[in-house]
Amino acid sequence: MELNRLSARELLKLLDEGSIKIDDVVLALKERINRIDHRINAYVRKEKDLSLSAHQSGLLQGLPIAVKDNICTEGLNTECCSRILEGFIPPYDATVIKKLKENGASIFPLKTNMDEFAFGSSCENSCFGPSHNPWNQEYVCGGSSGGSAAAVAADEAIFALGTDTGGSIRQPASFCGVVGLKPTYGRVSRFGLIAFASSLDVIGPITKDVYDCALLLNIICGYDPYDSTSVNIEVTDFTKGLSQDIKGLKIALPKEYFIEGVDKEVKEAIRDAIEVFKKLGASFQEVSLPHTEYAVAVYYIVATAEASSNLARFDGVQYGLRIRPKEQKESALLDMYKKTRGKGFGQEAKRRIILGTFALAHGYYEAYYLRAQKVRTLIKEDFDNVFKEFDCILTPTSPTPAFKIGEKIKDPLKMYLSDIFTISANLAGIPAISIPCGFTKKGLPIGLQLLAKPFREDILLRVAYNYEQNTVWHKMKPKL
Amino acid sequence: MPKKREKTIDIKTVRYIAHLARIELEPKELEILSDQLKKIIEFIDQLKKLAVEDVPPTSHILPLKNVYREDILSGSLPQDKVLKCAPQKKDNFFVVPKIIE
């Protein structure tokens, strides 16, 4: 039996019975990584020591979890796949890591690949080179949590953590044929997450099925005094109630998500999925989210403005790279800042920092940042209105399946538009999940997205679980 | 300083913004970036189609108000641990290039 192919739920059953040992699981994962990761590149810094001693204890029985390179892990390099954080070893664990350890998870010693500072939709902006889609290595795995999604899809990880600022968990999950959940803003502590856009960022699970997703959410969510944006509300057990039926559930189909430009095969897969939900007793109605077309524009002002501020801390003083200028132009300190940041950040990071600085600069602030925050209010109100009558919203996760490596990297605007269906959930702070719902003729996965009102991850997980129980997509494995 | 409410983003503006952001750009980079940013800003300018004068800006997406905590001491990281990743340090300090000539 190849243990790396199993879900966490299946492995926990075998571990509880005593029929396997946690060391067997770790060994299976290491062998898999050694055999195939040179083709996938889901993990970074593979030259590092892979030693991991897992202890079989707690709820998770020592199961190793793969962690994105922007979540702080004490003693393990955390570099956001950026040159500017080269060699950074955090002196503390992020709250999610602490919670996972308390519940018996082992932190896998290799971190997963990502677009630098989570800036991207294809994992091509990593200083370690792109990850490849496990279903076809000429295609991108999505981004920015591409390494996490590819590792789970390629059975190089049991489950993983990603982060989602504009779709960075859901879009790669859909491209790789796995489950990815973006929790409600404030549901999961971000303490120890290296910030990209603080009003949008969330940490969430990427898993092989919906049950594992609920299991991980149980562990990582909850109030944290170290993150003042985390919300202090009661947390339910998300694994309970998954199998409760969805008869009478009202699902909205926003017409702005079924427009021209959506791939034909994606449309067909979504249409088939709707039929499955109808058979399970859900009802559908077309609705409008009229400000959808403005979401990408709002996002690239709000997210870059916040990023320009958050990334000011990378200046060569406290950690990471420092470049000493050979000749002095301005002051020695200013020269050091500029050289370090000019050489340490990749192209997309520089583009976003400069765009964000522009949006906040004197004379532009009102025309760009303030206006974007106003339109954001309109986008949120669109969702509030729909959720007055509906339990959830169903859309494609992405307008297309995975695209080819290199296809969009030279045209930033084209790349930004690939997030068109995922961005709104971040702007509105609502939870959203992507689950596999089919394949193209070429064999690339297609994902569907469900969205619900704040703190109703339970609805998303129940609807997704019901679908999963009646379909086979989550069981498909890439040939590697 | 660029003129107030300048409509487009040109090389001069990008050079100035890059200075504000403390990023040194190669001449070639500056050219490519100006081009790309111009296209992105043109795209973003679609927001000007909307009448938003009376719409309040989103300040926080959830109804969270000021979050306070008790003013009591809690633990902090030991200095040597924090300084471990510093590119340059001396005793208990981060070392930076000379600030005052």
C-alpha cells in the first residue's frame, strides 16, 4: 500500500488501529518526493536535511503537514520564495503552526513553493522556479499557494496549508484537482504569517477531500490574542454535520460569473455539477452581483497599497539580504535600502510595491485608494443582498483550466484577470471553497467554487461533502 | 514632485515613486515597468465610471471596533534569538550604515 496516496482520515484510521506506524507514512512521503519532485518542484530548498522524527500522539497522530513558505516555522527557513528573505529562520512559530503541533501534527521540514510574497497566480514568480502541474508538467499549478496544491495533488503531502489574498488557495486547488478553503476573514489567526495585504489575507487548508479540510479547519481556527483581527466567536466542530443532506438548500448563480470568456469545458463541468446538486434536493436561481466587473481593479489598488506598506520592513536591517553599495550616491543608509530592495525583490514584487506606493502617494490617494475602498463597499453589499435570500453561491473557481507555463508571465494584466472569480470573496471577507468537479479533454482538472456568508464555513463544507459523496473527481490521481 | 492629479504614469513618475518606495531600478527595468504600470492604471481607471461620492469606504470588512487588551506584561522573545538573523550586529544591536555624517 502506498500510504502517501491516502487521505488524513484514512491514515488516522490505520494509525488508530495500529496496522501502520507514523514512520511508515513519513518514509512513503520522502520516497515519493525523492522520486518525483524534480518534475513537480512543489517543495523548495530540497538540498536541506529531510530528517523528520514524527511522534505518534494527539489528534493528528504525528501526520506531517506541508506548509507554505510564508508561514513562520521556528527553526525552519521561511523565505516567501524571495531572495530578500534568503536565510531567514523564524525565531517563533505562527499560531496555526503552534495549534497544529499541539494537535499532534509534524511540520514537514521542507516548505512549499509559492509566488514571491504570494504575488501571482501561477507560481512562476518564485525565486526557486515554477512548480509544475502534476496532471501535465507543461502547465502551471496555479498560485500563489501552487506548491501546496501540487504537493497534495501529487501525493507528496497528506495535506497542506496555503494562504489566500485574492484566490491563492482556491485557484491552485482548482488547477490541481484538490480541495482548497479560504476561511472567513478573521476566522484563523494570521500571527506569524508574513503579511501581503492585511485586510485580505487568510490562512486555510488544501486537502485531498472535504472531510480533511473540515478536520484541519477545526484545528487552525479560533481567536488569538496575538492577532487583533481574529474574531472571538464560538467554534463548532466542522467535521460534524457534513453528511447532513442539502434538501431545500437555496443556491444562487450570479450571472456575472457565467459570461463570455469562460472556457467551454469549464461551463459544461459546472452545468453537470448543478445537475448533481439538483438531484440532491438543492434549488438554483440566477442572481446578479452587479459590481463584479470592478473587483479586479479594486483588488489591485487595495492589495498593492497594503503590500507596499507591509513590505517596507524588508530593508536589509533586521533579517535577510543586505547589499552594500560600492559607491555612495545619496546617504549610506538610503543607498543600502535601495540596493537591497532593488536586488532582493523580483519583478512582480517591485511592480506591486510601486503600484501600491503610487496609489497611496500624495495627489493620487483620493483618486485611487479611497475610491477603491468605496467600490469595495459596493461589492460587499452585493453579497449581503444575495445572502439575504440564499444559503450559498456557486461559480466556476477560475474562468479557465490551468494555462501553460510562460503563457501569461509577460503580460501582468492578463495574469491578474485570471483571478477574476476568486478576488471578490477576499474583498467581501466571506468564506469560499474550491472542489474538483471534472476534467478537460486534455486531462486538466476543473474546480467549482462555493461562497457563503461570513462564518458559515459549515454550509460550504456540508454542500461540498454532499457533492463529493456523489462524484468521483476527488479520487482521481495524476499519472506520475 | 509630479503635478497633482496627473492623468497617466510616465517614466518620471515611476522614478519618483520608486524613490519613495526605496527601490533602485535599472534603466531597462524602469522602462518596462512604466509601460506595464501605464496599462494597469488605464485598466484601474474604469473605477472612475462609478458614482461613489456618497458611499462610505470600507475600513474593516467585519463589524469589529477597537480591540483592546489588558495593559499587563506578557513574554517577549530573547534578544539573542531575535538578532540571530540580522545581516550585521554588534553586542545587542542591529548595525546599519552611518546615518549622520
